[in-house]
Amino acid sequence: MSHQFSLTTEQESLLDHADRFGREKLYPHAQKMDNEEWWPADIFNELGAVGFLGVTIPESYGGTGMSLLDAGLILQGFSRWNHALALSWVAHDNLCVNNIYNNGSQFIREKYLPNLCSGKWIGCLGLTEPGAGSDALGSMRTKAVLDGDHYIINGTKLFITNGPIADVCLLYAKTQPDKGSKGITAFVVETKSAGFNVAQKLEKMGFRGSQTAELVLQDLRVPVENIVGPEHQGHQVVMSGLDFERAMIAPISVGIAERALALSIEYTKTREQFSKPIAQFQMVQSRLADMYVWVETMKTFCWKILSEASNIDETQAGYGDIHARTAASVMYCADMCNNVLDNAVQVHGGYGYMWESEINRLFRSTKLLEIGAGTTEVRKMIIAGELLR
């Protein structure tokens, strides 16, 4: 297990590279995405062209062969400048592409990964359902029934990031209805297939512009060769994927919090009250100091867990120490991001409350990461369960 508490020179420069790309290419879209729930159609081609897609996928499939920690640093850099786009990126690159690579057959890898790594195709993960959030496996209603060499899938998926724009969906369905949270199978599905419908695009409080949908599957035919991982053992694919996902989305909170701190410092130096910059008031300084400490602890904890998750494979994820530690990382980073933004808005005063301010856009993002990829409550259950085992 790696005990690395600071970044190497290469990792520092990767973070700088992602930060620069985020500032130059992603930040200009942020305001319009937030105002209009708008999506920049060519952005994935741009990301693919500069090697920011398929980050954890070997070069033989068109990826760049980097570690999970490297991918997390890219996400952190992007999230400083456009967290909505960063969320869409991680839903594609980790939740969909990394999962397909880890669990998919040679046939699936060769057929789907090159276009997903180039940005020609966008990926999504189809897990959550209208009646199934925290109990995503146990109360799954989407069914897949075997018919010759195809499965026929019927059901509904909700809150699917990238749903409206995806070409490929890693979709979960019940193949053994009597097996509770087991008896689920993962499939790679092409969204242009007959029976795959985007029922509605959802409008959100934060992360606006990151496209989110309700998907309806009606007699969707999927060939058996598109099964990902063992048949009826999709719960293993889900659980291993969730640990990597939790480690991987924590950097979104880090990037958002870093940006909020930078904006707050800048604002306190220029905003004057009582004939001097508010940066000179000790109560304002106290808030900045707290924010700084939260950001620094988020970074080191997040990087450490990413580093640990980089050194295990899908067979070791989903239980044990790493299961608790990835839950702890995403929980801590989401909690601290909330603290940082609460203080940042307070420092900005009335301006922070205005919809069009950047700090308001960041503030509205904080709640999602306490809910998505397992709520804070589920994370606490996982951590306590491992502690008391």
C-alpha cells in the first residue's frame, strides 16, 4: 500500500495541466451551462484529442494508461473551473469506461473502448431508479428476460448523469427476480437501439448543464455478448465500481472548495467596509483560516485514498478496508466542501446570495456530493459496518 502524502513532480504538473485546460477551455462554458442547462456539444472530442479521456484505460484500447490518482487530479483541476462539466467527465470516464474496462470481456473492450476513449462516444451509468436510490440493488425493478441469444429489458432509470447525451450506457437489470439484491446483470447498451428512450431531461439546483435524464427501456433487445462481468453477478460489478467511484468523485469537492477559497481571498482584499478592506477584520480572517485548513485536509485525505484505490483491482473492491476508506473520503470531502462554501458565501455577503455570482454557483453544487454515489448516511453505515465487523 502506498503511503504517499504529497504529489510527485509529474503529478503536480498533471494537476497544473488539467487546471490550465479547465481555465482556458471549460471555464468559458460554465456560466451559460448554469443559466440554461446547456451542453457544449464538441467538448468530449476536445477532451479526447488532448488525452483527457480513457485516463485509466491502457493505450492499446486508446486510453492513456494512468492511475486512479492521476484521474482524480485531472478531475480536481477541472472542478475548480467547471464542476458541471467535471461531473459529466467522471460519469463517462470512471463510472462507465473504467467499469467496462475492469469487468468487460475482450470483445466488449475492443468494440466499445476506443470510441469512448477518443470522445466520439459519451458514456453513462444506468443504475438508480425512481423507487431505488440508496437501496439501488434490493429494490431494482428493471427486468431483463432471456430470449434466445438476446435479453429483453424493460424498466426505468432516474437521475442518470449524461443520460441525454450518451451513446453507450452501462445498464443494470434484474435477471433473477427472486434473488433480492443478487441476480442482477450488467449490460453495455447502445443508446440508439430501439426501445432505449430518454423520457425527460431533468433540471437541477446545481451542476446545471451536466445533462441528467430519466431513461425508459421498452422491449430493449441486448445481445448476450454485451453482458459485463459474470451473468447474474452484477452486484459485484456495482460494488467494486462504487468504491472506485467514491474515491474518484471526492476530488470534485476538493476543486470546488479550492476555487471558493481563492475567490474569497480575492474578494476580501478588494471589498471595503468602514474605510478598509474586509480582509483586515479578524472575524473574516478567522473564516479564511478555517477554509484553508479544510481545503488542505481534503486534499491530502482524498489523494491518499485515491492512491490506495489505485493499488487494488476490482476483485478486492466492494468490501473490507478500502470499502470504508473510500466512503470516508467522499463523505469527508463533501462535508468540508459544504463548510467551505457556507463560509465563502458569508464572506461575500449580499453578493454571494445573487444567482449570477460565481460563488453562488459553487454554493448550489455542495448538496449533490452529500447525496450521489451513496448518501452521507449510507457512507456512515459502510464505515461503521467495517469498524464493527
